[in-house]
Amino acid sequence: MDSTTRFFLPHIAQMQGYVPGEQPRESGFIKLNTNENPYPPSPLVIERLHQACGEGLRRYPDPGATGVRRRLSQLFGVEVEETLVGNGSDELLNIALRCFAGPGDQVVYPYPTYAYYEKLIQLQGARSVLVDFAEDFSLPAGIVVPGAKLTLLSNPNSPSGTLLPREQLEAVVAQAEGLVLIDEAYVDFSTEGCLELIHRYPNALFTRTMSKSFSLAGMRLGFGFASAELVAGMWKVKDHYNVNQLSLVAAEAALDDLESMRANAARIQATRQRLTGRLRELGFYVWDSQANFVLARTPGPSAAGLYEALKERRILVRYFAQRRLEDCLRISIGTDEEIDTFLGVLEELLKG
């Protein structure tokens, strides 16, 4: 045992860290493994970032993210006080766990879903309650657990890309005793979200991100929505200067040019449909995705073997060595050219 282990809190010493998708140090890879947008952000973002790289960087950023929150208020028809901005939506998830779940408290989520939830629960010393998704990733019975302090729902779900209907989500929020956090990181690639629930239920909390649809993964900007009372409480927990100045500039510019984001999202949706059809023709089982990726079960060859063979050919996809996903690959939607290259290599490997 490492001699430093004794310095850590016991639950920290025992847990494993979250492992994000691989970011290769070399160039020349086709990256279909981390759900990054294959298209650049709005030109307005680049223009304003250039303008912002000057003397003003010596000052602290606006701790209230006022410009971003004002734009979110106007866009979504909510009050400014019902919005919260974070260093990626992961920070907002972290804040929520710190606010609402303590040692021994029950935190519920369906399985399989975003693996980072489990790490955040462990950091709090809280207790995970996993409720298995059905094979089709429909809402599992028993997701409303009496006494649970927090229920986490990714919608569209990662890694399946599947979307739960609005009425089912509302039923969960209405029945739950504790908070229900709906993680809508991929909602801009789907047919609907349900932010309006914050005006009907005091226990509803939503998070979204600019990493996916807005092509701003490198800027780390997420935003949340809840009642003004919940936001005020969460405000006490967030770091005071939690979002840097350039990220705020980029977010404001992106929200000032929504058409750029929507055009890229439409391109990704079209490519997703084409990729899904071709994978099914090749014998893969592909769940209906409403995200910027698809989850595909291999027709026979080892998913781990396909992952390694693709990597040798400088194509990265995501393989999860965990229960119910051992025979699956998650494939992010790239450009049409990247997807064509991927499909060509995949067909060769399947023939081999």
C-alpha cells in the first residue's frame, strides 16, 4: 500500500478516479470517442476571443456570469435568478452532489449511464442506488426510491443516446421526495427538452453544456436551471470565480449566434441517421439515438478487439469494459468524411 494512503479520507483512498476518453498526443487520429463536435464554433466566438485577449485578462472574471445568464434568461424564458453557470456542466453536477447528498444518503440513477455520476457520489460518501435500464433503455420501474435525496437522469442518456419522453420525466419529478437532476447535455441533438418543469416542481434541476452542440468543449462552460431558491443555495457552494473570462466571452458570443449551432446540430443529426442505417446493414444492433453519438452492439466480433483494431488504424471510438456494455462500441458523430473513413475501415475489419 502506498505510504501516503493514510493521509486521505478513507472513502477517497478506496475509490477509483474517473477515466475520461482518450485524447491522443499525436495528430492524425479520427476522434470518434469523446462526443466532441466535429465542426468549429461560431465565427463570432473566434472574433470576440481575439478581441478579448488583451490587457483585460489581468482582472478577475465576472463572478456572476451576468452576460451569459441574461442571455439564458431571454432564450429560455426564465428569470436570471433561475440560472447558474459553471466550469462545464460537470462542475454543476459536482455542486449539486455537494449541496444535496451527504454521507450515507441515497442517490439514485439508472444503469448504464454517465459513469462520472458514480465518482461524484463516492466523493460525498453517499450511497449509490442503481436501477437497471430495460434492454431498450426505457425508464426502469423502481427509479423513484423512497427517501432518496437525489435522482440523476441523463436525457438523452449517455452512452445509449436514447431519449425518455417528457411525460415520464415529469412523473418521476412529481413522485420523488428528493431532488431530481435531469442532465440535458445532448438535448440540442434531440427532439425536445423539458426545462419548463422548474416552474411546476420545486425539486426539478436541469444542467446543460456548451461542450457538445456549441463546439466549445475546450472552453468548459455549462449552465443550470432551477427555482431561484435552489439556485441561491447552490450559489453558496460554487467557487467565486468559477468560470474564466475567455469562457464567458465565448459563451456570450455563442448565444448571440444560435443559428451557427443549430446548423451544425442539423448536420450531425443527418450524419447520425446515415451512420445508424449503415451499421444496422452491417449487422450491428444500434439503439435509436437522440445525441451526437450512437451505441452499437457488435454482430459477433469482440467489441474490445474492434476497438483495438480501429485504434491501430488511427480511429478512436469508445469501449466500456463494464457490465452490459462489454459487446458495445460508442461512436461519436464526426464529419461525413470521417464517418465514411470509419465505415470503410470497419467493413474491412469485419470481413477479416
